[in-house]
Amino acid sequence: MAFLPFGLSSNGIDQAIFHVASALEVPVLILALLALALVIFELGSYAVELTRRRRRRFDALQHAAEAARQALAHDDRAAAQAAVSGVALSPAMAGTLDFIIEHAGTPGSEHLLNKALADFDFDAQRRLARTRMLVRAGPALGLMGTLIPLSPALTGLAAGNTAQLSHDLRVAFSVTVVGLLIGAVAFGLSLSRDRMYSQDLSDLQYLAAVISDPRPIGGNSSSPSPPTPPAETTAPATRSTAS
């Protein structure tokens, strides 16, 4: 009798946990569908980004950087912006390029350009955070959607209700597949986007370095080597012989 209150309290806790898990079934299914819709949207956005980057060529990037540098040498920032507009592969990259053109060659521009590049990298990581979150959230929702229907399925099995058992198992396995699909697609998107955004940052760093180069255009940065002095010639020594 001394253990009766403990037994009653344990049964109450079990029932409370069961009711909480049962109440989470519908929200988990809704969240799984929303995550699936979000990963489909990210997949479409990735296809658009990939199409834009097919036209990336280093020779075009080099030509645009040199043209913008020459335009800035003549204090024509509008022409410099027009020169680099074709190499911007995303709106974020275009905004960073406009900032670089606007502040290149001004006092303290080195720190401003470094801050602009750091902000671009931060924005890229923020965009990557969406798919990185789905890498973990998709399988988690799939696991929750699998375990929650198993309890009523086992109850139906004990009661001999095969229809309820079949329905709950179908829901459980379907949510598992959806969750794994979300995680796999989000993982692939995260890897590919990380590579693309790193390439964009590398292009911006190259453009910033060329455009803000303080050396004169057409000048030779290396100092000419001094002429080599002519070698001294010595006449061969003659040996006199005593007669």
C-alpha cells in the first residue's frame, strides 16, 4: 500500500506523455509537409542559380576587372559599374560589386572593401542555413512521425483492429520516407551551394584586388636590373728567359 501513490503518479505521468505525443501527431505531419514544400522551393532556386553560373568564365572576369580599373583611372565610376555588371551572378554579388566600385580608390577603402566581402560571406552563410537546418529537421520530423503512430497501431493490434493497424503503419512509414527525402535533398543542396558561394566570394576578392590596385596602368612593378659590367680582360703574362 505504501507504493500505491507512486504507482498512481507513474500511471498519470505515462498518460500525460501519451496524450502529449498523440497531440503532436498532426503538427508533426503538417511540419513535414511544410519542410517538403520548402525543400522543393530551395531546389527550384538552386536550379536558377546553377543556370546563371553556367556563363561564368575567367577570361570574362579578367576583362571586366581590367576595364573597370581603367574606367576608375579616368574617374568614370558609371563606366566601371557597367563593365562589371555582366559578371554579377546573383543580386547579392551585384550589390557587393556596386559597393566596391563606389568606394574603390577612396581614403580608407581597403577596410570598407574587406567589410563588404565579409558581409557577402555572412549573407551566403545565412542562405545556406536554411538547407542546413532541413538536413537535421527532415529526418527528425520523419522519426517523430514514425514513432507517434506506432502507439495507436500497437493498441489496434492488441484489440485485433487490423484496419487501424494498417492505417497507422502506413502513416508512420510514409512520414519516414518524406523525412529522409528532405534530409538527403537538403544535404546535396548545402554541399553544392557552399561550393558556388565560395566561388562567388573568390571572384569578388579578385575583382576587388584588381580594381583597387594603386599601381599605374601599364606600369612595370618590377625594377629593372642593373646592367652587367663588362668583364675585365687581362693580358697574359710573359716569362723572360735569361740568355
